[in-house]
Amino acid sequence: MNALADTSRWLALSARVEPAQLAAGQRGRLVVEVEIPEGCHIEAHAPAEPFLVPTELGFEPADGLVIGPVEYPPAEARQFDWSAMVLRVYRGTLRLEAPLALAAGAAPGSRRIRGRLRYQGCTPTACLMPSTQPVEAVLEVAPPRP
């Protein structure tokens, strides 16, 4: 099987919280970096046509944690030999961010923040079926200061 056609892990995803440790009541940012295979692209969050699958990052609810809307970077307008339309795409490394706020009474310890990235990837010669990949970050909740 062609490695570019395996959509179960087509993108390399990494996620983290900045800063890595928050105290109860503090705010931070959730950062997800997406590595798109060289020569390939994914459709933008706001694609050029309604029938194209947008890139969308979503997170599962987590007790004591509020995750704000995901911020998507501007897309690149590209026309490919195989398409008459100009597409809005992401290529290379993509950085997605979302603000987060930790509740005032949050208990100390590690928390896993789980989400999913839905996208449609295209190789230089073909578009793949829409896919979803899991993403996970760890947040360390600091103990209260004495």
C-alpha cells in the first residue's frame, strides 16, 4: 500500500498546552501542529467550494476546562493542473491554536485533552477520502500555592 494513501495516520500531529503547566483559574493556549506530507495539501478550514471537506479541529468536553474556538491560519490560493478552480489549501506545517481557561477550583494533576482533526488530503495526483485523526495534549494543573 502506498504510504500516502494510508489516511489513518496521513498527517503527523503534535499537540501541547502553552504554558505546559497552569494553576487553577489561569488561561493558556492549546497548540496543534500539523505536518502535511511534502508535495501534498489539505483543504482549508473555509474551502473554495461547499462540496469540499473543510479542515476542522474539535475537542471533547473536559471538566473544569473551557476551550475556545480554534484559530485557523490564512489559506493559500492554489490552482493545480488537475482542477479548473483555484482552491484554498494548507501545505507544509500548519499551526492551529485555541484559547483555554482552567476553572478556579481545578484539582492539581495531569489532564488529557482529546480531540480530532477532520480533513481531506490530496496527493499531487489524487484527492483521498475524508479522514479524521485523533489528537491529544497533556495539561499539568499546578497545586495551589500556600
